[in-house]
Amino acid sequence: MKTLLVGSAIIDVTPKKPMFLHGYPHVERVSEGVHDPLYASALIIDNGETQIGFCAVDVIFISKDITMRVRKQVQEATGIKGENLMISATHTHSGPVTFSDIFYDPVVPKADGEYITFLVNKIATVYIEAFRNKKASKIAITTADATGVGGNRRSINDVIDPEVPIIVLKDMATDKIFALSTIYCMHPTVLHEDSKLYSADFPGYTRTYIKEKLGKDIVLLYHTGPSGNQSPRHFINSNTFEEAERLGFKLGRLITKSILRLNESDYQNWISINIKQFKINLPQKKFMTVDEAEKKVIFVKNKLTKMQLDKEPAKEIRTVECDWFGALENKQLSKMHENGELKKVYESVLPAEINIIGLGDVQFVFLPGELFVEYSLEIKKHSAKRTFVNSLSNGVLAGYLVTPEAEKEGGYEASNSIFSAKAGQVLIEELSTKI
């Protein structure tokens, strides 16, 4: 009789020293302490034929280099194929720099090599521990509706994907839940540049809530789905830890309710596992001249100044402030394009690795980079199976993957991108033949 074996583990990856906090453009921001720890949480699923691993890490990016180094260590220690291991960033903006090949924000330093080695070793360790913790298990896959937790940061009424998939693991011997894996399409950016403490932001509070309600030993993997244009901006009253708690607990309640609605018949003691992987190159953006980029900086800065003088709503001002940051970065990108420096950035991020993991009749797509939420919805629409999309996985795209509409509008995300909006269509067309 086939038996499903699953192991989980969690490990602290918080830096042991003050480090630059990465996530808010043109802001010099160094940590002054720890509000809540940064974690790496891992899950190994073994159906007796195939083993796969998921890992969610409370950092802003997971680079190709980190991915390859972790996979090598874990494969050597456990025998699991390295390419079967997925590593995702939760994308907290209150953690250290983890990728050195983005040079177009002049205040962001290169990643600290000592911390990167520490992080690689910690992720490998948590995977190996999860492997050693494998036990006979049951699995169920359900969803929660997170409408109202956050939304579109460009406009409160614009497109969202509030569907939160939840993989639930039960210990066969005790019939107790011991691990969960979720994906939510939302930037974890309740905390802004005035916060100088290490934090997982609102997903850390979601973890706390679930442990309080479902069991203190539960390991939660929180993954971030396509959320390039999603954030809590229009759904919070302040950028405080109190608001991060309120939002995180709200999401935790919705996830918990969905789990408690499951019946015993929803759990399976074995599940098929299928893996597809391919790599893809994406079309580069056509850049402005440096003079054109400078004119855009001046135009957006004037718009921002007028909004501030007119005392327009703070959340609307924040959107245009970000557009100004994007215009500054666009100018730097234009300079790098003209002098050839962008070539090494493209070489570091391409080709992009795409993974499709099938668990029974459900599949999970793992993509690198920050994609607009429209791509999550588009991928689901093209799939014959129930499909969920995870981003910021196994590599960095150095900027956003935006829609043609966003590219035409020219806001922060489009200005900050190094890829044409056609890249999204290339990705969709390639995926549609495989899902």
C-alpha cells in the first residue's frame, strides 16, 4: 500500500548584525533591532515515487545563486533532485539585501557575502531537517477568499486575485495538522521606510495567529503570489506594527476558517506528484534616452509637488511618490542601457526558470520575479486544472513584469522594469502549452 510521507521544519534566518533593509527605493535604511524573527519554513513531500520540496523564506528576493547553492547541498545530503526543490521569498521589505546584480538604485549596497552564505546554509539545513522529519501523513488542498485584506495599489477598485490556496498536512498517527502551505497575491508592505526593525511584516502575524488557533508547533509556509501591483496601501490606516497585526490576523482567520471546514473525506493518504521545468528568455524593454528620462523625472516630481501643496489624500500622494522613485530608476536604467551595463543584469537573471508542480488534480506554477496580478488570473484561465501561481521563486527578474496597460501608463512598476510588457504574453503563451 502506498503511503504519503511528509516532513516540515522551520529555522530562524534573522541577521546577527545591523544590515541595510531592502525594499523602499532611494531610502538609506539600516536595521536597529529585531521586531519579529525572519524564518525559512520547509516542506518535503514524498509519495514513494517522487520527492519535492517547498521552502518560503522571509527575505525580499531569492537569487539564482542562492537557489543553486541550496539545491546542491540538499541533494548531496538527502538524494532529492535539486531541481525538485522550490525556494520562494515572502518579499518582506524589512529584511536584508539578498541580490547584488541590481545597480539602478544608488543607495542599495551589494548583498553581504557573509549573510548570503549564512542564509544558504540555513535554507539547506531546514530542508534537510524537514527530510529527516518525514512521517506518514494525509493531505488536503483547499482555498480561502482574502477579499478585503489588501488590493490593487494603483487603484482600490482595480483587479485583484484574492484566492488563497492552502495545502494542509496531517500526521497519520495523531490526526493533527502539523504543516500548512499558502500563497497570497499581496505585497507584504504594511511597514514602510520609517520602520528600522527586522520583520516578516503582516505574514509574520498570520503565522502567529495560525499557531495560536491550530497548534503552536504548526509550520506555516507563506508564499507570495503575483503581486507587482498589489499591496495593503488602500486597506490600512497606518504603516504600523498594529496594522500589520490586524491585517495578518485577518488573513489568519480566513485561512483557519477554511481549514476547519474540511471533512475527513477531504484528506488523502497518497497523492500523485508531477514536475515540469523549463527555461525561457524574455524580451527586453525599449528604453528612453537619458534626456527623455530626465524630462519624465521633472514631470512626475512637479506632479507630486502639486499634489502635496493641494493636500490631496496621502494614499494618492504615495502612489505618485512611488512613480517619482520609478522615474529616477528609469533614468538610471536608461544610462545603464546606453553604456552597456545592463547586459550583465540580463545575463544574471535570464533565462528565467519556470516550474509546474502537480499534486493530484491541482498544480502549482512557480515563477521568478514580481509579476502583475493579471498574470496570475491569466495563467489560471489557460489551465484545464485547478492552478495556483507562486512568484519570487528560484530567481530574480530585476524589476516588474507589467501589463501593456501599465507600460503605457508609465507608473512606478513599468519605469522600474527591464522587460517589455510583451514578456508577459511570451510567458503565458509558453505556459499555456504545458498546463
